[in-house]
Amino acid sequence: MKKKKILIIGGGAAGFFCAANLDAEKFYVTIFEQNSDVLQKVKVSGGGRCNVAHACFDPKELVQFYPRGTKELLSVFHKFQPGDTMDWFEKRNVPLKIEADNRIFPESNSSQTIIDCMMKEVQNKNFEIKTKMVVTDIIAKENGYTVLTNSGEYDADYLVYATGSSPKSSKILKKLGHQMVEPVPSLFTFNIKNEMLSDLMGTSFTHAEVSIPALKMDESGPMLITHWGLSGPAILKISAWKARELADLKYKFDIKVNFLGIDEEDAEKLFKTFREENPKKTIGKSKIFDITTRFWHRVLWISKVDLEKNISTISAKELQMIIGNLVANVMSVTGKSTYKDEFVTAGGVDLKEINFKNMTSKILPNFYLAGEVLNIDAVTGGFNFQACWSEAWLIAQDLNAK
């Protein structure tokens, strides 16, 4: 039987995982990557440790972490979910571990382990990896495709399109007949200029709550003050779920921040209890809430309360100011910043045009799509990679069955 040719366009997580699962007896496989290095996002993920997946093993629960793709990914995760990802890597001598927040990392704490494992799988099958390959056009023929690149033309029986989100790849897909949902940034931090935050970079809060009143949206979780404003899971989750609406607002909107994650009444109760038990303490030295001393002093300064003031002499009006600044602080967001190097977008190929049984295009024959080129994205925590692994695995299974 004559071997068929598969061209995988995109040397990222989805492209490589697909190649790693293809049958070398049946196919000649070539991966095209436009950059000089493959698997670049894998390398920088999780601060260079690679957040491989998330320990959520129930597909119904798992899909809830995807602002776009919730419905479509359910069947995909029923066939390949984080437990299968762990099993796949462990069978190839890459043990993974689940951390306290349920994120999954290699035990080595190095993304290079994941890269080496996939490279080895692909090289062992004698598949070809071509870097610095820029695809300029794709021409559909009667039995396959001709791919035009910066270094010549290549023919293929099957195409796997896993380019990530780039305007160039979007243009090619449009020309081939696919509908594209305009991409907008998804995971980003909020730029805020506010005296409450200035010079407190690195201060973190375990259980913050953030809401965007204009969009009737709120999220909770850890939060971090950065050089630019606010970041951390609470902010990133809200940026993912409201990616399109925030783009429409041109990233200018108000947020209400609860640094303590408890309501006004409870905060007041904690304060009054502490005051009764420590009537002689100065307010500046009172450790009432689970926040750093520096941040507490900032709250008092903003509330115009003298640090040396005795806690028993704090007036009702001053108490309201302090509590308000802690649990109902309204701040203006004036822009966004990319979260670390993990640039994720909402947008891509319209999901109505994809058959999620095998990730084939409903528009083009023998044409598969996976990864960020689709209008699917997730919150931070290993979910975006899991979608790549699952989709790529499905493609490989479908091709291997041919």
C-alpha cells in the first residue's frame, strides 16, 4: 500500500501532538513551522515549567473552563481528557504531578521535558520537521492540496492546520471558504493607575473578588498587584469570559475590587471584634485582615486615617472609609497587557464549520483543524493545552483509521 502524505502546518502543541500519534507505517508526515523554533508556547508556559493540563477528569466539568467551545468540546473530552494526557506522557517516561491548585506539570519542573518527549516521538517515526517555512497559499486540488511556501511547493493528501491565531493563516482559511470570527485578546491583565496600587507590585491576595458592573460579571480567586495594575486568576478569568465585550469597550471600564473576598458586614464584624480585644493598639499595628502590612498602611493612608491613631478612637465614618476601600474599591481600567508570554485569543474558525467527531472541516475535504486557529479558548491553568492535545489526538485517530 502506497504511503499517503500528511502536511501539518504549525509546529506548536496541536501540530506536534498530532504527529506524535500518527501511524508511521501509513503516512509520510512533514511539519511546517514558520519560526526558527518549534513548540515555542510549550517552552514558555507556566514560567518555563509547562502547565500541561488541569486535573479535572469529568468532561462536563472540564468544558466549563472554556468561554468559547463549551458545547463543542464535550464530545472531544469524552474521547481524550486530562487523565489520558497524563497517561500518554507517563507511558513515555515523563511523569507528571498535580499541584495544590490542580494544575498539572512535569515532575522535572521543566518544559524541555515535554518538548524532548514530543520531539523524540516525531523523530522516531522519521517524520520531517521544517522550520522557517512560511505558507503563502494553499490550493485545493481534486485529490489533495498544493501548499505554496517561501521555499517551494509541496503536495499533500491530507492537511492538518494548526497554525495558532495569526492574521496570515486567517486570510488563507478565508480564501479557502471558511468563516472567521475576528480574533480579540483573551487572557490579559488590567492596566490601572490608582494610588491604592502604586509601588505595591508583587502584593497578592488569596481570595479577591472582582466585578465589572457595566457587564454584570464577577469572578473570584487569587489576585496580584503588578507594575501595570492587577493580574492573577481572578482578573484573567474575567478577561477570558468577557473578551469580546471588553474589546468593544476598548479596554476602558470600571471594576469593583474586593481585596478581602468577604462582604462588608463580615469585614466590619472582624474589625469590631479585634477592636474590643485590642483596645490599646494603634491602628497601624493592628493585624486585622489577611493582607500585608504595606497594603494595610496604604488603605489607611487612602482612608485618611493616621497610623498612630488608637484603634478604640476610630470613628464610624473612618471605619466606613477603611472597609469601603478594602471590599468595594472602584477603579478605572485604562488598557490591557499580555499575561506573561501566554498570548491567547478569542476568535478563529467559526465552530459551526467543524465536525467535532474528528476535527475535520465541513467546507474542505481531508482538511483537519486544531488548536488556537479555532474559535476556542480557555481560562488559564492548562486548559488551552488540553484542548490542543485532545483535538490533535482525535485527528490522529481518524487518519490512522483510514
